Amino acid sequence: MLDKLKEELKNCTNCPLYKERNNIVFADGSAKAKIMLIGEAPGADEDKTGTPFVGRAGKLLNEFLQKAGLNRKKDLYIANTIKCRPPKNRKPTPMEKIACEGNLIKQIDIVKPNVIILCGATAMESFLKDKKLTITKARGKVFEYKDGIKLVPVFHPSYLLRQHSLEVNQPRDLMLKDLLMIKKLASL
Ligand code: URA
């Protein structure tokens, strides 16, 4: 079913981003995963390869997953709020997110994860509509979605690339703690 959706998207013109894309960035990881991770949008490396989180931020994400004892290919299904790269890596517009929302929902409905990691503010805002929430306040907290699926916001690895402290309760330490908590929550 995911293959069919991916195939259908090849010629997608639902929003203007199709004009400059090289590849649709559909997903990575396992469709049987208990954890789904949703990032913001593809960057240049992702657009080139068609795979999410393969650039600098993706490499840092891989390091954190490894430290938490999570296998990117087996334990996670990784996607983004939108499937095509916005120019100059700007944030997706509300219209672009709406145009692509149905695809993300279909991915969730097919994978049926126990936990969805909302990676960064853009992914968080797609699911949690409380305007007062910030990623700093919401990260590490567990929210209900549907069908018993839990949502957990975490910092985006692009933010962590600029945060170098390894001190306790600094962003990098909190990211690892959040991933360890999510691993338990997903029954892994
Ligand atoms: N940042 C994202 O949010 N997603 C990617 O796929 C790559 C970088």
C-alpha cells in the first residue's frame, strides 16, 4: 500500500514545489516500525537522493538514534510533513502542508505506529494546535493522537547542530533522554 502511494506521488502537482524538485522524498525505515518520526521537509541532500534525513542533520539524528539503541532501518519509519524540498530550505507554507497532509495521514494509517516523534516545531505544529506550545515547553511530553497513538515532540537535529553543550539538561542531553523514554513508550 505504501508502494502504491509512493508511485502515485511521482507525478504529484498538488503544490508549486513540484516545479523544482528532483525527487519526492517519501520515507525511510520500516513500514512495520513501532515508532514513526516526522521531520519538517526535505533539504538539498534529501532532494538529491529521495531519502529523508541523509544530510548533516540526518547524520546527527543517526548518532542520537544509535546512542538510544534504536535501529533507524528496523525500529523507525521516517517521513516529513511535506515530500518536496522548499526553495532555499525555507519552512513549508501552510498551503504546502495542507496540500501534502493527506499523504502523511495515509502513511500513519498504514504504518500504525505506537508512537510518533514530532521532530521540531514544524512537525509539532501540524499535530498540536495549541498556539502557546513551543518545542522547548512541549518536548519530551506525551500527547494523545488517535487509535491510542502517542505523539512526542523532540528537538530537531538542525537545532542540535548549533547546540554543542554535553551538560546535563542541555538540549543534546534532553534529546537522548527523550529518545530513551520514547523507546520504552513504544514497547521496544
Ligand atoms: N530536515 C528534515 O526535517 N527532514 C529531512 O528529511 C531532512 C532535514
